[in-house]
Amino acid sequence: MKKKLLIMTLVSSVLTFIIYNITRDNTITIVSIGDGLSLGMTPYDIKGKSFNDYLKEDYENKQILKKYIPDFASPNKTIKELIYEIKENKALTINDTKIEIKQAIHEADILTIAIGLDELTKINITSEIRKEFTTNFEELLSIIKELNNNKVYVLSIYPTKEHDLLEIAKINAIIRDISISKSFTFIDISNSLKESYFLSKNSHYINYEGHKKIYEEIKKTMK
């Protein structure tokens, strides 16, 4: 009797394991939010291939991509604007389906955040600017933390012709410290981009090779 009960228990466990592996959802939803860097903008006011697109292709090729939502990123978006959009729960219609930003962030298995570069370009980064940046960035990531505790990747900014390396390092230290405090993954791309990646000396946007390099930096942290 005990032997029969043991066999039935083992069979039940095996069946449960098989059913779980058949029915569980292994697909990935990727969401990106941020400014022109996140969107892959070029100096020609058109969207190019971004690091998010490379990430999407990776999971698409593995046939485990469920959904890809890059639509909540836009050129010149500031941190304050993104905070406002999340608080107001901005909605977009994508492929005839209404998607709210809170829903998109919450559902993301992988969420990438690249913001700050557009708003800091062409301004003098004073101590007051850094203080305001810290306050806004802290609020942004706190809101996101409430919505998503999965794999969140926060990108640094990188040097532009308007700023020296020390100014960029101070901003990136802010981004890094706040990201780590929220248990998000910080991706430092400040030393990863070659001069050849820039399409124009008059623009801070990079080409598809630069975005591929950012994608590779993200993938390193996923291993």
C-alpha cells in the first residue's frame, strides 16, 4: 500500500512538472522609455536603429518575444515630462490596441530607461542643475520601482562636445547610485562609444553601430 502510494505521488509530481513546463509563459515583453537615445534618433530628425531594436531582434530570433513597446520614448523628452506621463498614465494606440504607460511598464519583463542626455545637451551643468536632476531622477525611478521589479536597465549618459568628462561623470554617479538603490541594473556607456559612431559633429546622436555597442553592453549584464 505504501509502495503504491509512493508511486502515485511520484507520478503526480512528474505530471505536475510536465504540465507546468507546457503551460508556463516563457515569452518576453520588452519596453523602452526615455528620450531620443532610447528611440534611436539621428541628426536628420528621423528614427534609426536603436539598441532597443537590437535587443528586440535578439529575442525575436530566439522566438520568445511576446511584445515590444518602444513607443513611449520620444525625442527631447525630459525626466519631468516622463514623470508627468506616468502619473497621468499616458495612453497610446499601438496596432489598434490601447496601451497605457503604467500597464506597459508593469508588464515589461525587460525595461530599458535612457533619459537625461537630450535635456542636458547645450546647457551648462551647474550644481543647481545636478541637484534638480537628482531630485527628478529619484522620483522617476521610485515611481517605476512601484510598477516593475523585474529586469530594469538604466543607461548612463555619454560625453558630448558641450561637456567635459568630469561633468558627465558627476551626472552618471547620480544615475548609478539611484539605480543601485532601487536594485536596478546600471549600464555605463560613457566610455564605450567611439568618435566614429557619431553621425555629425553638430549632433549628440550616434549611428547604428553605436547602438549595437550599447546593446552589447546590456547583454553583458544579462549573462
